[in-house]
Amino acid sequence: MIVIGAGPAGYAAAMRSIDFKKRVALIEKNKLGGAGIHNGALWSKTLWEISTAASMLRARGSGLNGHDLNFQMKQVNEEVNTALRGRVNQLKDHMDQINTVLDDDLFEYIEGSAKVVSKNSVVVECKGSSKELETDYIILATGSRPRKLPQLPIDEEIVMTSDGLSSMNKFPESIVILGAGVIGCEFATIFSGFGKTKVHLIDKGDRILPFEDEDVVEVVEKSLEKRGVLIHRNSRLTDMKVIAGNVQYNLEYSNGTTEVFDVERALISVGRVPNYENLIDESLCLEVNKRGIVDELTQTSVSNIYAVGDITADISLVNVGELEGRYAVERIFGEPSRSLIYENISTIMFLAPEVSGVGMNELQAQAAGLDYRVASLDYSCIPRAVAMRNTEGFIKIMISEDDNKILGMRVVGQHSSSAIQAIALLISDGRGVEELAELIHPHPSIIEGIQECCRMLLNKSIMKPRVLSGAMYCRAYRNGIYTEMVN
């Protein structure tokens, strides 16, 4: 096996190959760990964690006798880089010792640029020399990079993608973020959390995160605006230029009006594109479209070549890439114990508050023409949230109308991801909410709110939604109409 790309998907594929006692070469031309560590998930989430702590200290500093807080980007970057180095060193140590500890000689890590030149051969360029490797199977896991818009003056210093943010040595006084999707909103949360940067967020629609339910978006928008974020709704960027080291950008709104703004920096967050340039010889005729390499459950149009992670058109998440990498190897050398499915994938949006989800949301259920029941419980009804002094958020669970099977869940608030995986397992197994309703949950914990939602759906909740109608509800959605449930 040859695996090209040592990010999360490629690393997982290489290690799964060793489980099958196969010789494997893992090739990486840039940094071990890929974007999943260096300018993607681990990097940005470490920033988010520090920003969240900073925001808490700013909000409660006087009560904790903390004053004159002055966060510095240099120190923040040092803390982030310490985390990244720790993870990279762990992966290196793991690779260095794996052949010795497992008493075999199956694994090889190669630093260099790889190109697939035939079905069974890969040429690796490294430090001015090249070598050709023969193999039975190839897995492509070269990841993705931020999308750049050619009409914008992106220099990764003043006008940046996420790749340029890690080189910033001070907090800008102001920054505009183009793109109000998950990543754009995440960086709006990070910068606003430190309280040193005025954030502008350009949103072409009437609300951010257009793929999420309105009640989820409402909480996030209010939180961002409370932090001072200026959301440009229903706006279109018509021009951006760098003038005297700062950014000037022009907006046109849906009502026809225009406006000009000046900020110190700009962040372009309009998605990612797959890395497959110069990767595959044209003679192979491997099928590719504008979204990435075309695959059928990880197998490409060339039978012994597989593709996993961001290089494909599937969901671009670290956990999905790892799942695909392992699944591809199991398809090649064994028999997967279960099919590769995406319906029960758990996600977290690192916002303020954080948002976690699994399965369908209401928008998706309604688009599919489903009838369902939904229960929602405000964080103010959950003792753990009260103890944390942070009751911003809610839990919402949706089940099918006919058989009580769980369709999806959304949790908005602190510790939102703490019980997502239990719901994911129930969705995967096609099961309902009865077991969760009676399971003894730890107290106090956020997941007790999930239990109370399940009880509401079964008409046996402790807190009654008709009494606390401002903090909880249980309703049915049938034929496009909501009906309050008796509870």
C-alpha cells in the first residue's frame, strides 16, 4: 500500500493497513498531520479554546478580582504552537517506534512530493532526487486548501485566508470576514472573544449559517452581536483593495444601497478546494470534477486507487477523513463490518456558544417531506448550566412521527458535544428515545437535558412545557403545520 498525504485521513489509512500486516509507505510533502493539525482543526480549535477562556475572564474578571486583562497575539500563538508541536511529536514518536514495538518492518514514512504515474507506481521527488515505488494499491489523501478568489488582493499578510492567520503577530484593531459559514463564524467568534478586534462579517443572506435551523442561528447571531460583531446581512462584496496597508471594501445590499468600509485586515473564508494538481498522470484518466476526485465509497474510477478525506467531494471533516481512510483499507484487504454512512456523523461548530449536531435538522426534515415531533429545552432548566453560570442555549431532539426513531439533535451551549455520540449510535441503529428517557444520567450534567427532552417526547417529563412555555416546548410537525403536544 502507498498512502499519499499524512493528514488525518492518510495517517489513519496507513495504520489500518498495518493491522492487516501489509507493507505501507506513507508519503507527505509538507507537514506531518496536514491541515488537520497545522492550519485547520487542531490549530483553530486551540485558538478557540484560548479565546473562550479570554472571553470568560473578560466577562467575569471583576467578580474574580481580575483587572487590566491585556491579551497579546504573540503569547497566544506560542500557546497554540506548543499544542501543535505536542501532537506532531506524538505522531512522529509513534511512527519511529511502530516497527520495533510491533516487531515487524511494515511501515515507512517518506518526506517528498508524490505523483501517481501508473496504476501500480508512484514517483517521489525529494531533495532534488527521485525514486519510483511499486505497489498493489494506492490511497490518495492529499487534503484541501482555502479557496481563493482571483479578484481579491490576497497576499496572506493584509488580505488573508486561514493559511495566513497563523503568521499574525498582533491583534488587528479591525477585521472583515468574507463568508458567514461555519469557518467564517468560527473566526468571528475567536477574534471577538479576545475583545481587541472589531469584527465585520459579510453575509449574502438574511442570516448567517443558512443551512441551520432558525432557532440555532438566532442564539449565535445574538451572541456575536453582543460581542460587538457587525453582521452585514443581505450584502455582496463588490470591491476590495489594499490602501496604505489597510483594507477598503465596498458592499452592495439587496435593497440597492452601497457602503464603503475601512478595516485593518481581511479574512477570506469561502470554502476549500481539493489538492489534486500534479498528483495523477493524465494517462490514468482518473475521474475528477470541480468538487474533487470522484469516488464510490472511497474507490475511484481506477479500480486499485482509492481517495479519502478532503480530496473527495464528501464532507470535509477530520473525523470523516479518518473514517474514510480506515474504511478504504478494510474494503481493500478485508470486509468492512458495516457500510460507510454519513447520516449519523457528529459535528461541532466552535462558536459562542458552541453548536453540536447529529442527524437531520428541521430544515432537512421539512425538505424531505417528513412528519416529526420535536422537543426543546432551554439551558436555564438544566442544573449543570445553572452551576456553570452560563444558561445560554438549548437542546432540541427530533423523532419520526410514526415510530419514534431519532431523526436528529441540535445542542446550542456549553458542553454541547457531551452526549452527541449516544444519539449518533441510536440513529445508526435505527432506535428510538425510550432507553435514553429512563437511563440514569450523571448529575449534574448537560446530558440530563437530553433525557428531559426524551421524556417530553414520550409525554412524561418532570418539567411541563405548558407551564414553562418560555423555556421548553414539545410540538408535532405534520403536513407543514406545527401543533403543540399535550404534556
